[in-house]
Amino acid sequence: MVNLEIETILVIGLSSLIIGYLIWTIVKMKFAHRNAIKEARKDTGARQRSTIKGQISETIAPWSMDAVDSVKELSFMGSPIDFIGFKGLDGDGDVDIKLIEVKSGKSALNKNQRRIRDAVKAIDHPRLQWVEFRIEDLPELNTKEKTIP
């Protein structure tokens, strides 16, 4: 009888240790998951701000670039390139055609944009040009971050 009680106590003690370990592991995983969600939300916010800055840059770019003589000589496409410029269209002389891609920050040309750039360079005509217009980073906007638990 004493032997059975010792075995029962050992089984209950071992079971308690296993259950305690499992509960501790679950709590640890829950905290890790919560932190991963917070980091993902921060990254999403940063990407959204970067996208918005890029869109603002594309809006401001026509007034900042020297690729054309006036904003009236630009035609917005948006995709796969941002603008087609017709330099000289406002005058009476020859017209140069410029394919213009506006980039800001660390953004790079995508696959189709690189293909278009390479095609324009392969044609190698003096009145057809590829222009990659880089805008320096815009100053940070004053935003309030809302923390979601």
C-alpha cells in the first residue's frame, strides 16, 4: 500500500512538471507571437509611408525635372513608366522623346522597367532617351503612431 502511494505521488509530481513546462512554453510562444505582430505592423506602416512618399514624389517631379522644357510637355502613364516627355513640343523645332521613370529613396527599377530601359538604350537614337529621375527623400511627416495591443 505504501508502495502504491509513492508511485501515485511520483506520477502526480511528474505530470505536474510536464504540465507546468507546457504552460510555460505556451506563454513564451504567445509573447513571441505578440512581438512578431508588433514588428510586422511597424514594417507595414514603414512600407505604407514609403509608398505614399513615392506617390508624392511622382506628383512633385514634373516641376523639378530638367528633362523637358515645361510640364505641358509631359504625359503621365503611371505604369510601366511614369511619364513620357516630348521635349521641344512647345516650340517649333525638333521634338525629343524621353521615357521618364521617377524613383525616390532606395526604390529600384522593376523587371519591366529595366526591359524598357534596355530597349531604349539598344535603339541608341539621339532623339529617344531613357531618364531615371531620382528624388531625395522627403522630410518625415509628423505622424502619430497608434499602438494596437
